[in-house]
Amino acid sequence: MIPKLLRSLVDLARSWWQADRVRASPSEGRLLRLAVGSVLRVRGEPSLVAKRCVGHTVCGPYVLYECEGIAGRSRLILRPIGGTHEITVHWIMDGKEEALSEDEVEAYPARAGPG
């Protein structure tokens, strides 16, 4: 019984460790954990996170936020920088993509619902 349980725990730990996931420093990680309903301010312009997608391309893993704001729809894409705990931040609005620093993005997480 115990060897079977131990084997299951080892398999679980191995699968967790080998899974692809976006890694970042704690300060940058705040941008990776946002949920739908969170508010972003990019260079002073407020937007509401309407959709959150996590995926993987040939360039690596990413987190994508589709946002809606006064100025229209936009996207915030976060990607890790290979071999580091840093991420790149790209803002796409009106078909124009630009790189941002973490300081240019303020994030206000959505409040958890009751329960």
C-alpha cells in the first residue's frame, strides 16, 4: 500500500515539475495571475480584462489578456525570456504592437467572489 502511494506521489511531482509553465520573478508574476474582471492601466489608459488565455507556440509559453477599455479593444501578451525569470510585455492596440516595461503596466486584480 505505502509503496504504491509513494510511487503515485513521485509520479505526481514529476509531472508537475516537467509541465510547461510560464515562470517569472514575483514582481513580474503579478501580471501572470490576473483573472477576468481585473483592471489594467497601461500608460494611464484603463482597460478591463475580458478574457485570459494561456498557450504555447514555437516561441514558447505565453499568457494573453484580451481587454476592453474606453479607447477600444486591446491585448496584453506576456512571454518568458528564455532561460531567465523575466518576461516580455507587449501591448497590441489598433493593430500596433509595442514592447512595454513592467513599470508601464499597473494591475488591479479582480476581487474574489463570495465563498
